[in-house]
Amino acid sequence: ALIRYRTAWHLDLVLRPFLLGGVIKETGFKGPLSLHPNCANYRFSTDVPQRFKFFGLRASLNEETIGLLVQGSMPAMRFLTAVREKYPHKLEDVSRQFFKRLNQETKALSDPSDVEEGAQKSSLTAEEIQTCMELMKDQSIKDKLKAATEEAFSRGAFGSPTMFTTVNGKELMFFGSDRLDQLAFVIQKEWSGPLGPQRMQAAPELPGFTA
């Protein structure tokens, strides 16, 4: 939803991939799958599906999707870090295609071949995909992703999506897409609901990234 407000709120929005598993490990939290059965049942059977509908996302959460999440996303995050390095103007689109692959098509992103297949549906050319596939193996990209993950944690992140903004010289953190109304209040912008100021019928998906 934040992307939907970028123009209306005059945002300088910066998407930055980080490794969610790395942040969760640093917090000591075992992840959402370790929640009490009552909490887990509510979260996965009611809360998350309802949230998808609320934000106009054509996605679903089931046992298969949860299984894919458990597999991890390091190859995908390394690829996105490479995209950010080489083709930053295409990072948003590639991220969206990965979101669709996982949450709509119920397909993995845990293997480089999965990542390559998912990227083929993005605006990246075949040559650009191969460039990023090679670059994601480079130690510099691995180090950048590690640094982004460590920075996110050091700034207070404990999950995703995490958003940072600066107001009157002070950095503020917001966690979760359901905090955008509070973000609007703090930066003194009008909040018109999850579908954005135009209340779009078919709104684009927003992946979980720190901004």
C-alpha cells in the first residue's frame, strides 16, 4: 500500500532487500510458526487472509505456502540485491513478481533456478537476468545483503515489512503494513485506506521490504 501513496505523499521511497531469517535469528524469536496454536491458527487462517483482502492483494496463505516460506529466501534476496545494484529502477517490479510467484502461484524461491524462473516474468531482459544471476554469486553482493540485514536489526527491525522515516531530524520506525495510517499521521498526510488515494479496483501488490 505504501507504493500506492508514493505520488500523493511525495515520498522518496527506497526499497532495500534484507534477509528476514537473519533478523529473526538475531531477535531470538523462533518465527511465526513457533506461536501458540491458538495464535498461529488465528494468524494463518483468519488474520493474514483477511489482510490480503483488505489490501486488495490477490494472494492466499495455505500449508503449501507456509512450507515454501520455511525453505527460506536467501537466493531471492541476493538476486534482488544484485538488481538493486545494477538495475535499481526495476527492483520494484522484480520484487512484485517474486511476491506473486510465492503467494499466488505457490512456487518456491529457495533455489537459484526458482529465482531465474520468477525473474523471467519481470521487466528484466534475458541478458539482465543472467547478469544478476552471476552477480548474486559475488561476495560483494553477499556482503551487501548481510550488511543490509545487520543494519535493519541495529536500527530496530524485528520483522518485515519495516519502514523508516525521518521527521524533524528524528528517525522513526514503523512495523507492518497495518501501521500506514499511523505513518500518515506522523508525516501529516491524508490516509485514504489501503487501496490508496484513488481507491483502485485492481491495485499492485506490495512486497515486504524495508524502505
